[in-house]
Amino acid sequence: IQKGATFIGTNPDKNIPTERGLLPGAGSLIAMVETATQTQPIFIGKPEAIIMEKAVAHIGLSKEEVLMVGDNYETDIRSGIQNGIDSLLVLSGFTPKAAVPTLPVAPTYVVDSLDEWDFEQ
């Protein structure tokens, strides 16, 4: 990177929720490299447009036919919101229920777990 290589990061997720608690995510390692090299990464994963555009094109559907499902508002749900795709926030992971009323833009749908979602809608 210091010799001119492009610094590409997958996603800015600092933590990953697991049954044992939070573990470091890709974003924590990327932040370390960013600090060490004084170079900002180019992110290509959620919530960046490039990943969503490629995914929708790959499956051959329109944005109106796709639902972005995830448990992390900052990456999963923002991916949908920023790219014109409906979103389903699942509260069984990273984003807590208490945070929902304070979110800057509400997800299209919110459920406590995927067991509640009617996939026929």
C-alpha cells in the first residue's frame, strides 16, 4: 500500500456478533492497516453500491424484486436503503430493538427473528 497498491476493504464492520459475544470484524483489521499506512481504503462490500449492483445483476432481478435482509443496520440495512432496495432488519443479531426508533431512515420491515417473516409476501 505504501508503494502504491490500491487498498481495498470488504466492509467496515468493526465487530461480528457470535454466540460468545463480539469478535473483531474485517473493519477492525482494515482500520489497523489504515492507521499504519495513513491510507483510506476503498470499500467494495456492504453498504457500497458496487456490491449491491453486482449482486442484483448476477441474480437477474430488478431492485423492486429484491429484499435486503440483515441484522446490522449500518451495513446490511443501509445497503438496501442507499441502493433503492427494500430492507428487512432482523433483531436477532447486531442492531438492538432499542435502536430502531432512533435510526435515521427506517428499514422497510423489522422482525425479532426470521421465524416471524412471511416469505409469501
